[in-house]
Amino acid sequence: MRIAVAGASGRMGRMLIETVLGAPDARLTGALDVPGAQALGRDAGEFLGRTTGVRVTDSLAEGLAEADVLIDFTRPEGTLAHAGECVRRGVKMVIGTTGFDNAGKARIRDAAERVSVVFAPNMSVGVNVTLKLLETAARILSEGYDIEIIEAHHRHKVDAPSGTALKMGEVVASALGRDLAEVAVYGREGVTGERDPSTIGFATVRGGDIVGDHTVMFAGIGERIEVTHRASSRMGYAHGSLRACRFLMPRDAGLFDMQDVLGLR
């Protein structure tokens, strides 16, 4: 697999590059970053003390020239710009970027009519197994349990709640026959009144270098069930991204997520 990585000098970008370089069935062919990034022009493996022959560039044409797949964990505006070029060049996409509005999601769906795309708020295998567990738990605990979702990330994360927390809310709401847009409560302050049992609450923590913690709480009378996933490293996201790349290789077009990649549907 010939793979290009967007956001090459970021924390996730570097983890992706390290993972691609260590995979026997993958080859790094492109490393993209924003104009003005300090890494521009340097070898993409320099931070590892390795020479890859791939230099970090802000040119989409150069970065995608030899790629089969682009892995993108950047910002919505950047990912959408990359998607347009990927469509023009027939490059598949693995998108882990979060924070898209409805218009942005629609543009990704449009791109997936031309190239194959895995679009998921979290590429971790563990998180996606957790989503399956939540679907089952929500169906069983559909009455008498209040549902709260608590997530924590590092101080640099710019969107809240996290895309993973929102996905967890969507999975739970769907299993209960509800629309998350109608029942979500994002934070509470002041005199809020008694809790509406049909709602799904979200609480967000930002601080330090927390990679990503997510807990879904089903709080009943006399007992509480908590389903938790904690990430101690971004490596799980990187390995999941490679699994997504392998899944896309035989597919020319279509929009998929990690539930498809892992056969959890």
C-alpha cells in the first residue's frame, strides 16, 4: 500500500508515519503539512532518526503524486481541501478528522461517490468494539437508567464534545429509538430542574496530555453500569488506520466506517 499522511509534523501525524514505516505491507510515499510548518522540506522520518526519501511538503500535488491512500487526522477545512484533490487523483481516504458540520459531512459523502473513504471519529479497534457493546447495553437498559457520557482529552483538542463521544451518543440514541439531536444535553449550569429521563448528557474535560478517555454511564436506582475506554497512546488509532487502508485497497468507491472495517455490522 502506498500511503500519504496529512499533518505530518503533528502528534498523530508522526505516530502514523512511524506505523506506516513499520508495516511490511505499506510504503510511505507522501507527507503533507500546512504552509509555514517547520518540518517543510525535511525528511518525513527525521524525527525517528531515519531517512525515508520522502520530504514533508505543503504541495498536495507532490504529496499525493504516488499515493493509493491518504490518511488524514487534521482539521475539517484541511481535510475537505484534501478530499477535492484526492477525488481528482483517484486517491482513497482514511479520515479521522473530527468537528465537521453537516455541510462538511455532506462533502465527504459526495467524495465517496468517486473514491472509497473510511470516515470514522475514532480509528481505534477498542473504541469500535466499545461502540458495539454500547449498542447492546442500551437496548437492554432502555428503561429506568439515565445515560451520561463523559469524555476527557488533552489541552490542545479544539472541538467538544469529541467526535468519539458524539458517536457513542448516536449509537446509544439509535438503539433506544431516539434522535440524538433532540435528546442531547451538552453541559449543565444553574437551576436546571429535574433530569428529563429521555435525555443523554455530555460532560467534557480538557487538560494536560490526556490522549482520550470515554465513559458511558447507565445510572439506575441502586446500581450504575459504566462502559469505559481509555487510550494511553495514539498507537491504537494508527494501527486501526492501517487496517482501514487494507480494507479500502480493493474498493473503488463508497463511504465506510470502522464498524465496516472490523465486520461489526
